[in-house]
Amino acid sequence: MDTVVHLENVTKRYDGAAAPAVADVSLRVEPGEAVAIMGPSGSGKSTLLNLIAGMDRPTSGAVRVGDERVDMLSEAGAARFRRRQVGMIFQFFNLLDDMTVIDNVLLPAQLAGVRAREARQRAEELLTALRIAHRRDAYPARLSGGERQRVAIARALANRPALLLADEPTGAVDSATGDEIGRLLLELNAAGQTLIVVTHSPELARRYARRVVHIADGRVASDTVTGARS
Amino acid sequence: MSAVFRAARGGLGGRKLQAVIIGLVVLAATAASTLALGMLADAHSPFDHAFASQHGADVAVTADTTKASAAQLSGAARAHGVTAAAGPFATESVTAQLTIPGLNGTITTPLNLVGRSSPGGPVDQLTLQSGHWATSDSQIVLSSTAPGQVGSTVTIGKQVLTVAGVANSVTNTADAWVLPAEMSAIAGPGGTGQAQLLYRFSASATSTDIAGDVGAVTAALPAGAVLGTVSYLDVRQSEQSSVAPWVPFIIAFGVIALVISVLIVVNVVGGAVVAGTTRIGVLKSIGFTPAQVAAAYVLLVAVPAVTGAVAGAVCGNLLAAPLYRENAQVYQVGVLGVPFWVDLAVPLAVLALTVVAAVGPASRAGAMSAVQAIATGRAPKPRHGFLAQRALARLTSVPRAVTLGFASPAARPGRTLVTVTAVLFGAAAVTFGVGLATSLNRAYGEIQAAAMPVQVSALPPGLAGGQQAPGGQGKHIKNGKLKVIVGPGARLTAAQRRAITTAISAQPGTLHSVTEATDHLSLPGLSGGHGGAQLTAYGGGDPSWTGLGLISGTWYSQSPGVREIDVNTLFLTDTNTKVGDTYTLANGGHKVTVKIVGEVFQPGNDVNVFLSPSTLSAIDPPAGGVARYDVSLKPGVSPDAYAAGLGAALGDNYDLSTQSGGAKELLAVVALVTMLTLLIVAVAGLGVLNTVALQIRERAHDIGVFKALGMTPRQTLTMIACSVAITGLVAGIIAVPAGVLLHHNVIPAMTHAANSGYPSALISVYSVPEMIGLALAGLLIAVAGALAPASWAARSRTAAALRTE
């Protein structure tokens, strides 16, 4: 398979901002890679992730995911793209509080029009694999931080995306839970899932990614293949 | 205090949509309420204005001068309770021959004549509409209710007088005035034998007061001297404002607008406070007291509300202007307008309601702890709707965006209930407005006999087209245009009738025709205020072909020997009779006893009698015969084209006219109904817009999550539209019977205000398919109100939505 993600001279400037959030970033991610994007707060890490996911549009430059020119997509096109190609995991989980665990996990498939039986089967598989099947009828408010993040991971994998994007996946949980989440992501990557993780933690980056891209002031400061994972 | 103002101003800047909605809602409520209350105040206001400005006579007494001397008549002014008196003025009922400049022939008309030296005086000051007061004995001044115009010649016995002016008496104390010396000349050596005395009293507000006043004057005069009295209350009742029939429906709309506006203001204000909870927490954390926080939020609402109230009062006055203008012309009191107290009271009342609606949620916000407010505002958690969400998620055959939308109202049941109620009132207004417009159309059609839009008569030689021959009794229309209703003497000859009937039969498009003749008589039992009764004789066909509405009973028989009549409600009220009673028509030496067989829908201040040509001939022989033909047309035939064709067939000696079928007045009222309905629909739509905007704001982050998971803009739009669809549909279904019930109560109130009953056709205006369509009005209002914010949400960038907390 060709490059999964290809960013070419991507710049994102917000209205009224003096400096761009992302400045002339070029980046490639190959299939099966686990890449950590690191940097201090405000460096542009999350903006980069949003651009890759088509949730925002660059001011200039090109964003390609697979064969898709993501920066050229309409809102509808970007939504369809995300259904098929991208799974998102957020720092604060972003689960819908008025839906049960199973309904949260089913949502991407339902929005994509997947047949009900097929969608439910996939959801049950994921809940079992992530060891939260016993909580399928619970509401997010009743779950621990780790459980919520596992539900979010299950939801992100519902439509078998080519690319998993995680924005500070352990930022809202304790370290033990964070380790657990990290191991899950490792397992997924080991199974072939292309993974891009945004983190400000060098420890996380070192343990769960083979490649670390440092971002500073919106620019790529360094791009290092660490090779080391545990 | 300046900190509070700054806080309120800052809050306003960030809540432009809510400020606009509050302003518009208050504007609509104020406009509708100003119009309604103004119309209500105006029901008798024009007459009252005129009565006050002209020092109208509370009581006009006709006294027998053979039983009371001039000194005794004058002395009666000192009776208990009399505050002003005028007279005695010599008075006599005469029959006059009247000519009109430019027309051949004369009109014979009864006149109640009074001798007065001037139009002024302490009581019953007359206002001159044209010309001047009589300056010589050969001049006469006519009342605006009498036929004739300046320049007309009036012959009374051997006296030939020229009309010098036309004047108005607010209580119609006479049909005409001459100088006292001329009165003596008309009456002859014996005098008139009657005198008119005009009085104003200290207590005259009620009929009981008037009865006491009349008693005092009667007691002050010799026994038997008082021949008759007319109270201003009777005249006031019969001369009530032409807007009185419209008052019930305007009030109905006004009340609906007020209720919706209160509901929406409560919703908007409550939502503004909820949406600004974080800001409240921030204000408190920097030192604002609870009272200051509450004051800031009340001010935040009050500012757009004041703007809306002022603008609404202006709009209400503009809406009322056309109706007031008509009254001002009728009563010659200058330009009337919405009373000042209404312009002051309504905006203040609406403002007060707005502030009261704001105080509750603002006080709750003020009482919140700073930490709680910030925490609540950052991530308001749903507390309701879980069951609905779960149940609807099971409907896997329904698109997920739809089920997400349907579940949404359950999350905020209080707000949903208020929104349902607001939409319900809006949809009820639509149902009511549609029914009202239909009823009004039917009413006008029935009043104007619009089923027979073509009239055919003959022109006497020498007359230009459009004029009709005088030669009988007539009555001027009050708008100042000269129109003479053809009366006795102006009848078609046998040859003319043959020519017309032949042409009508041969003309394609003819459905039916009837003959028509009219007359105007004073009949027994009618109060003087109506100026007699208008008699109309339809013959040569079924009177029901005219399209005139029957409230009850049947149409009179056309058989020559059968004496039956149909009358309007005012006749029955005035003569204290009912359908089925007998009544004796009396005119001069002719008396005919007839049976009242039907009540005809002819509202207003005129007494109408419908009878066969033979009965008309029996009561007034000169009035027999045929004056014109009325023709009804087959469906799809244009009246103007038909009249042109018939006119070509008949030639120049015949006059054809067509009715437009929709009076200007009808169009104006239907336009007003439409405007008020749309105003209320717009207000209800604004309420939905605010609810949806609030929903979107509260769920902006969730919407971002949906989009991140792959929800397209169309799915977002669908979800939001569906969130209001159920609300709208439920509201619409309930609104239809509510609107129908309102219609069924308002129509009788309107016809009652117009001195009439109502035929069933005015009530039975809703068909089943129509009601089904109207039930969708709520859905349409709801979806229309949701579209703008829904489109915005659909178009918004996912990343921006996710950043919202």
C-alpha cells in the first residue's frame, strides 16, 4: 500500500492570529506505522491531527490520506471520508452522555448506513476485545476513565478505519490507566493499524511509537525513528 | 451601577440573536395588542368623540305646542338634571319634492324639518359638510343622511327652496333645517303644532339615567305635551363604529399574540440565562453580588424589549390607521387614532411581562455559586431523555439522524412544552385565520348578493351612462358620492322588459335571472335612528338565486296572493318580532299584513325587508313593476365579458353594471387578517428558532462529535429538523380543533356586533382535507423556524464545534 498520510507544505492560519498554528509542515506516514507527534501546548499538534482527519481545512498546502485529497473535500465529503478511513480518539473521550455504551459504539456504523445486524455484531466484537462488553448497557457517567476511553477506542474502530488518530489519549486518566490504554494501542498497531498519537509525554511517545515527530511553533522541529517500543 | 450596565451591555453583545428575537417578539406582541385594544376602545369612540365635540343632545323631545306655551317649553330647561338646553324649535314632518342638478325628474322624500336660526348653540351643534347655513328664507340645509346636495331644489308645498348646505347632527335631530321665518311660511297660519327641545343632562350614561331625565322634563311640562322622545343611546347603538364587527377577531389575534409572546419571552430569557451560566459564574467570581447579577440579566432582556415595545406601538398604530381613517371621515372629527392611553399602557404592560419573565431565571442565576455556575456552564449534562434516546436507538430501520432528532425534545421537557404551546398558538392562529377569511368572503358574497353579478336596467332618454333616473325615494350613500337608488316611477316598460329578457335568454353564459325593484319606507315599530326600511322585491325567479344568506326560515312565496316577507336581524330586533310572526306593513293608507318567513343575513345599521313584487305593489302601488334585472352566470363566465356581450345585444339605451364580488373593505380586512396571522406565525417561528439555536449551542460539542464520527451536513440538518418535527406535528394536531373552536366563537361575536345573526355557511367553513392540511401548519412553523440555525450547524466546521465547551 502507498503512503497512508502525506502532508505537503501544509500551513494553517486562523483569522486574526499573528502566527500560523501550523507552518509549512510536510510529513509522510506509511502503512502500519505508529507515529507520535509531540510538542508543548499550543505547538499545533492537535491542529495537525484535525487537518489530517478533515475536520479543519489548511490555509495552504495539500493533505492526502490514501488516495483522498482531504483538504479539497466538502464538509459532506470530509464526513464520509472520516466514516471510511479515520477513527478518532479524544483526550476527554467525547462520548455522548445520553447514550449507552453500545449505542455510542454503534453510532459511526449507523451514520454510515451499515446494516443493523452487521453493525451490532462488529460492536459486540469490539466491546469483547476491549473487555467492556459487561458494560454495554451502562451510561458513560457510570464508567471509569479507563473504561470510557476503551469505549471511545471501540467506537473509533467500528468502521475498520485505515487510520487511527488519537489526541492525548491518556491525558485525562491516571498513569495506570494510561499504561493500559497505551498497551491497547500497541496491540492495535501490532495487528497492522496505522496509528498517529498526539502527546506531550516523551514517555508515552517512547513506549508506544516507533517514530516521533517534534512540533514547535507549528513547524516540524525533528522527525526521529526511535525503533524502540515496550 | 455602571458595572451592572457594562455587564449587561457586554452580555448583549455576545447574544445578538437572542436580543434580536426578544426585540422582535416584543414588537409583535405590542403591535397586535395595540391594534386590538385600540380597536376595542374605538368601538364607540368615533360617535363619542363627535357627541362630545358637537355637544350632542342626550334627549330630543318633540312637544305639542297646543298643550304647552312657549314660556312653558322654555321653562322646562330648568328641570332637574338639565345642564344645557336648546329650543324650542318649530318642527314638522313634511313630504318634499327634490331635484338634483344635472338629472331629470324629482325625488319624493319625507323630511323631518326643524326651524333653526344657526347651526350653533348650547346643544346639538351642527357641523357643515358642504355649503353654508341658510342666509335667507328661500334656502334650506339638508342633513347628510337626507337625499340631495348643495344646489338641489326642495319643494315643500308651495315653498321652493334651494339647498344651501349639508350639515351633520350627531344624533340626527332633523332631516333638514330652515330659518324660523321660513318654517312659519311652510307651516302656515296655524303653525306646525310641534316643537323640538334638545337637552343635555348631568346623568345620562345609562338608559335608566335617560328614563329619569325624560321623566323630569315631562313633569316640567303640561300633561300630554310630550309627543315623543329620542335618546342618544339609541342613536349611539345604531351608529356604532363600523369597526365594531372586527373587534372580536382583532381581540382574538391580540390575545394569541400576547400569549405566544409571553411564552417565548420566558423561553428566550430562561435560555439566555442558561446559555450565559458560565459568564454568570465569572461575574460572581470577580465580585458581582447576586442582586447585581440578576439586575444585569434583567437589563440584558429589557434593552431589546424596550426597543421592541416602542417599535411595536408604532406598528400597531400603522396597522390601525386605515380603519381609523374611515371613521374619521364618517364622523367629521378629524383624524382619529389609537388613544394615547393605549399607546402608553400596552408597551408598558408588555415590558412589564418581559421583565417579570426575566426576573425568575435571572434571580436563580444570581443565587448560583460561582463555582457551580462555571462548572454547569462548561458542560451542561443532560438529565432527561435517556429513555427516549435508548428506545429510539432500537428503531434500526429508521435513519440514525432521524432518531437522534426525535429523541432530542425529551432532553429538555420544560422547554419543549413551552415551545409546543407557542407553536400550538401559532398554528391555531393559522386555522382561525383561514376559517375567518373564508367566512368573511362568504359573508360579503351573501350580503352583496354576489351570486348575481350582472345588473341590467334601462336608461331614460337624455341620461348619460351610469346615471339612473330619479323619480322615487332615494338615499345617499355616506361616502359623499351621489347615487340614487331607483324607486317608484323609474320602472321598465313592457317593451324594455321583453327586450331584456329576450337578450338575457339568448346570451351564452346565463344561468338565472330575477327582476328587482326597491323602495324605502318608514314602517311601524322601527326606531327613528335607521331612517326607515329598505324594501327589495325579487321576482320572476327564486330569490335564493341572489345568493343572499338565510339565517333561518325560508324565502317568501312568489305567489301573488301570498303575503310573506323575509327580513334582516335588525328588523326583528327593532320591531321585537321573530320568524313566524305576522307584521303589518303600513304606508299612508295602505296596510298589508304579512308573515315573516325568514331571517336574511344583512348585517349593519340598515333595516332590510325582502318581499315579492306583488306584496310591494300592495303596500306602495307606485313602487310596483321592475326596475332592473339581476343575472347569475354559469361557472367560469366572466361578468365583465358577459355584460359587454349583453350590452352589445341590447344597445345604448340600456345600462349594465357588474359587481366585482369583493368589496375594497373585504380586501382590506382579509389583508389585515392575513397580516395578523403571518405576524403570529412569525413570532411562533422565532420561538422555535430560539429553542433550536439554544439547543445547538448547548449541544455544539455533541454535534462536533457527531461530525467527527462521520455525520454529514445533510444528516446534521435532518437531525435538527427532526428535533422540532414531533413538537410541531403535535402542536398542529391540537391546534386545529383549538382554531376551529375559536372561529366558532368569534364569528357569532362579530355578527352580533354587526346587529345580525349568522347563517350556518359562515360557521361550516372547514373541510376535512383542509383540516388535515392545517394540522401540518405546526410542523411547517417548527421546521421553518429551525432551518436557519440548523443550516448554520450543518455548515459549521467540525474542529470549531469540538472546541466548544
